[in-house]
Amino acid sequence: MTQTGFDLDAHAQAMRGQGWWEDLTFDDLLERAVATDPDKKAIVSYRADAGFDAPVRTLSYAELAAEVSKAAGAFRALGIGKGDVVAIMLPNWTEFVIAAYALTRIGAVPNPLMHIFREHELRFMLTFAETKAIIVPKVFRGHDFEAMVDGLRSELPALEHVIIVDGTGENSWAKLIDGTAAAPLTAADVDRIDPAAMCVLMYTSGTTGQPKGAMHCCNTIIACCKALGERFGLDSDDVHIGSTPFGHMTGYAAVMAQSLYFGSTVVMVDVWDGAAAVPIMRENGVTHMAAATPFLADICRVVADGAEPPTLNTFLCGGAQIPPTVIENARKLLDLRVSSLWGMTEALSGSLTEPEMADTKSASTDGRAIDGVELLVADENLTPVKQGETGRLYFRGAQQFLGYYKMPGLCGRGPDGWFDTGDLAYMDADGYIRIDGRSKDIIIRGGENVPVVEIESILYRHPSITDAAIVGYPDARMGERGCAFVTLKDGGTFTLEDLKTWMSQSGVAKQYWPEAVEVIETIPRTATGKIQKFVLKDMAAKYASA
């Protein structure tokens, strides 16, 4: 398979030859876990609507395997088979995990969708993928998903099945899956899937506009699980907390699949509430967490208010750079070293700061290349830039996606396999990178490149500011000017004059100062914490004519 000069078959052969691709499937991992310890807890599931007082469901590995077999038989009976795209638009519920593994077993393609999506996003995503079935909750957080999908069905001719978790009708999960008359399908009853073929379709997170469908296979996802686990020293005794949505690749690969890879336990919560989650983590002995900065900040806040700290040993923090104060609070309050990470849907986990280096590297870098991955900081011609100099960040290796769904000519890489991430970065003498903005987010003011990430970090340090982001807006004279969006502590104020004073006190060159300030309630982010700067650019556009 060749895409713009990139030979995917040669890439697969190289990954196998170097030992990064193990040619394992999710079924192989599930069978291994059952053979090793069938009674071990695989899933402990909590739901907000049940009050978080006790798990709503607990499944051992043997019980999970039985549920997956039953669901696989039910999906096959519905006419779902090899290559069919099935959207899973569920919170972190047990049904999500069962559906993902069951669909993969029969060769269908799970398409996890964030439950925050509404008609606009669904209309595009379901149409584009020619989705054959979708699994949604009846109601979640006050929104009627069944009614929403029903309202779209006339526009979705390929959609044959809508399966409702917590529904009561003929299309309910209870009726179609749990109550199926179809025979269960074990791994031995079906043809083994190709570990190098697409096993999940995940739309990019939408930080810059229209999402694309990134295709991953078992080999790429399992390479991620293995590399992260080895860097953290994880094993079957670890207990993961499933708070990051499984509808995003962080939750899907670095939590759900990783717990299966190690045959460990995942404790799932469907709505993040720090005050409820911290006791749940303590009760279940959670040792590892992969989540964005706001989750960690909430845990620190709950413990600072008097709660007993959780039993965390390791924390993977991705999605956005970690403010130094959060790292310091985690060390002081939780005795926890926080590991910074850079990743993206197409690349999964590209770089990580190992726990033993977290004290010196996590606040100032986004980690170094993980096993099976190469990173390159270079210009647009792939010529490496000098150490410490900002350039484009390129990625290649075992976790590299297969390509974009239904876009064979668009894979973002050339014959040598380097994928242009769209991020800007610099690399230190130890090989640790620091993301220094997005190529699309560069502000060029009067011919000068504004160091956006650096200026945002300076704003973070202001005593009134809790969150900050800078975007550019067009200007006839200077080309672009900068607008700072900030959120404030209770009772805090921040004006353009305050910004000028703070920039001056911080010793920042005047040409880098933002020239507009917007105080907003929250910075728009994806579910994993990435700032949606295209939203802010739309908001800042009003200054273009000023």
C-alpha cells in the first residue's frame, strides 16, 4: 500500500523486524488475561447517576470474556461484519469496553465518538464514515441521545441500527445485546483479524477545524501500551483509573487497552468529580493515571482541602503543558512525580518524561522519544535545526497511524516516513522536546515570530490568572497582532493595562506583548485538554477592524 510515496507494507515489515510490532490482537490479550488469572477484576465501573457510592458493575476477566463473546454474536446477528464502521458514543461505561472488543473480534471497525458531540458533528462524522450502527446512551448528563440520533436518521441512509444503552424499547442494548438469542462468538469461532489492519477509526480532536479519521491497528495501539508501560514500570498488579474519555485516543489506548495489555484492573468513572474520584481511587488502590492537567489540579485541590490522598504511583499528563505550580503541588500533596507527554491521534504517545526525571524535566519539556518512536525537529525540508532552536516536529515509528480514512492521498508523510505533526518544538541536549506552538498558530507581528507558548507561560504566572491562551488576529499594518484570552481566580481582575505592566515586569520585548485582552469564563478545550484555538481566533476576529 503506497500513499504519496510512503510504503505502508515496508513500514510494517520494518516494525516487525525491529520488534516493535508483536502481531497481537485484543483477543490475544483477553485470552492471555483469562488464562493467567480469570478471577482478577478487569473492570470496576462507577456512574454518577448511581451516586458514586459503590460500583454499578464489576467484571472479572472471565466474565468480561463471556460478555464480549455474547456481544460479538449479537452484532454478527444484526448483520454487522468485516469493515463495517460502528460508532460507540458512550461515556466510560462497561458497555463501551464490551462493544469495542466484540466489534474488533468480528472485523468491524469501532469508531469511538465523544459524548459531547451534537447534531453538527454527528451529521458529518456518521455520513463521512458511512456508519452502519451507532451505540448511544438513552440519556446522559441531561441530554437525550436517542432523540438526537432519531432526528438525524433521515439524513443517514447507511445507518441501519441505533442501539440504546439504558433504553427500554426494541432497540435497547438490553434487548439486542444482553438479551440476544444469537450464539456467542468466541475468538476460536471467528477468523483472526489482521493485527496490521484498521481496528479503530478515531477522528482527530478538532483543535484546528474539520476533523479527519485516523486509522489505527492493533499493532500500533499495542506498541503504545507496551512502550508507555515499560517506561512507567507497569504490570498486572497496577490499577488504572478510567476518567479520561474512552472516546478519545488517550482513554482508548493509554487506559482501556493498556489495562488489558497488562492484565490489570481499570476503575471507570463516567463523570469527573474530583471530590468523588479521590475516595474511589483510594478505595480501589488506583496506582496509575493518564489524564490532562485539570484532572491532576482537581486531585491536588481535593487533597489540599483535607481529603486523604490517593494511592497513585505514576501519572501521565498529556493534552497541554503542565503549569509548574501543578507539578509542585502534586509532589508536595501527593508525593507524586508527574510525567509530561506529547502525543496526538495520529501518533499516539510520541514522547514521555520518565518518572525518575520528572522533577527536572516535566515542567520544562514534553519528554523524550518513547521506545519505537523517532522524533525530528527540522525545517520544512527535513533539515535538522540547531539544538534549542524551534522547528517543525516530525514523527515516525511503531505507533504511527495507517493513514486517514477515505483519504488515500493525504497521509502527511513522504517516502522516508516522517509525519509532519503540525507542532513546533525545540529539543534540548538530552533529547527532550518542548512544544512551542502549532505551525498554524504562529503569530507573525511585523515580521517577528511571537513566542506564543513562552508568553502564555508568563501570563500563567500572574497571580490573578488561572488559564491563558494567545491567538493572532489580522492587522493591516503589522500583519497580525495578538489577543490574550484569560480566566481569572474568584475576585480577580485583569485588564490590558495590567497585561502591559506584567509584561514589562517580566522583561518581555514589547513586540511580543498581546494587544488585546479578553476575560472569559473558560478556555475552550477538547476533552483531553488541548486548547481549541480556532474557536478563540473566531472570537478575536472582532479586533481585526479596530
